[in-house]
Amino acid sequence: MKRAAYFIVTALAFNCAPAHDAMQKVSPEHVAHAFFDAWQRQDWKSLYAMAHPSFIETLKIQRMSAGCKVIDDETLFINEFKRVQGMNPNRALRSYRIQSITPYHTGDTTVWVTALVNDKVRRIPLTLDGLSLKVDLLRIE
């Protein structure tokens, strides 16, 4: 009996890391900090992983051309963000401070992060997509 308990405890100890990583994907504070950090570092690949799929679909529709049809979603996203950043170098993220995050309520699929971004208040929606929160870039206020 002790041996079985030992194996169960050992198995749980080794499986805690994946569970912890999965919980981070639904932690609004973690997702918000990861979003701002990726934006500040101009890590468009990480930002792509956090973007809500509706933004990608809208981007594909706006940029639909013969050349873009063969580009995968991630490359399209990265190229677009590099293009926009190059056109607006003064709009880079210089500073941010998260002021508040709305609490979850039963049935909610979106929580809102209120943050001071480059000295302006912004509201950023984090929408549940499967088992993770995604930044809804289309609805940033």
C-alpha cells in the first residue's frame, strides 16, 4: 500500500508542471503581462500565439491577395506587425502598468484589463478561446 501511495505522489509531482502551465494560460494577470512584455520586446511570434483567432481572420480578409494566400497565418501576422511598426516607430510600447482586471463571473467569456499604456488608459479584452485566454486585438478600447 505504501508503495502504491509513493508512485501516486511521484506521478503527481512530475505532472504538476504541465498543469501549472495550463493554469497560466487562463490567468488574466499572467496573460496580460505576457502580452505587454511580448509587445515591448517586439516579439511578434509570441504575440501571435496570444492573439484571438478573429483578429487573424480579419487580417486575412483585409490583406487577401494572390501573394498572401500562400502565406501561413503566423507569417502574415508577423509581417503585418513589422510593417505597421515600421510605419509608426513612435507608437512603440514604452511603458505599461496594469491598473485592474475585472473578475470572472459565471458565464463570462471575456475579462477586461485596464492598463496605463504609454500614459494613456486602455481597456484590453481577454477572451476565452478553448482552454486559454486570448487577447482580442479587435476590441481594444
